[in-house]
Amino acid sequence: MAKILVTGMSGTGKSTALEMLAARGHCAVDTDSDRWSHWVMLPDGSTDWAWREPAIDDLLAGHREGALFVAGCKTNQGRFYPRFDHIVLLSAPAKIMLARIATRTNNPLANAPRNARPSCTTWPRWSRCSGRPAPPRSTLPRRSTGSSSSLRSWRG
């Protein structure tokens, strides 16, 4: 019943890690969708792509079996840190992150105008726990570099 948050800036390997975990049968939730996140207006008039707190609260409270991997990088995620058993912060050199972001094909925001992009991570629009199946292992992206390479041999 462990609840694990996988976080980090765009391009650190969160999407790849999440896809690999889901392919291994783990419950893996993409929080960068309208189901889990929404745009909010901040006091200064700017906008932020933040977690829908009631939805995240229900997700964490309702998970009872196996490990739950929740991935995201939101400004309000810190409110939920005490509810996670582990927090995994992925990082990568800036040059690698920028190269990954520039060549993304699984990210609908990759080619969006800069002012339309969330400030943190973007994710594929599927969730292993939402009732939609994980993509077949053969369709998962192959990456030869990056922080997710060590997950390939992980047997968690």
C-alpha cells in the first residue's frame, strides 16, 4: 500500500518512469490531465496548473492495494507530502532536459506556445488506475540516456 510521488522538472524522465511502472502492473497515475489538475488564477493575475485537491485527496485516501505511483510537478503538491510514503525527485542536466523537451512526441503541450504551457511537467493522458489500460510494453518509448535507465532493471 505504499504511496510514492514521482516529481521533477520537465524532461527529467517522469513520463518514462511512469510508463515503465504501469507496464509492470503498478498503479501509476498521470496527474497532468483535467481529471487531476486545473488552471487556477493566482492573486497576481497569473495562472497556474495545480492539482485538484479534492481529486488527489480521494485518490490517496481510496488506494488500498499495491503500490501507488503518482507523478506530477505542481505548486500545491507540497500540501500532500505527508500523505506519501516516499517522494522520488528526478533530475537531469539542463542540456538533457531541454533536448528531451524539444523532441517530445508524447506531450500535447510540447509544441504549444510558451505562455500556454504549464510551468512544470507534462504527461501522457492515460492512467493505469483510471480504468484505461496502460500502453502495451512494445509501444513504450526507447530512450538510451537519462534518469530512467536505472528503472529498467528495477524489480519493485
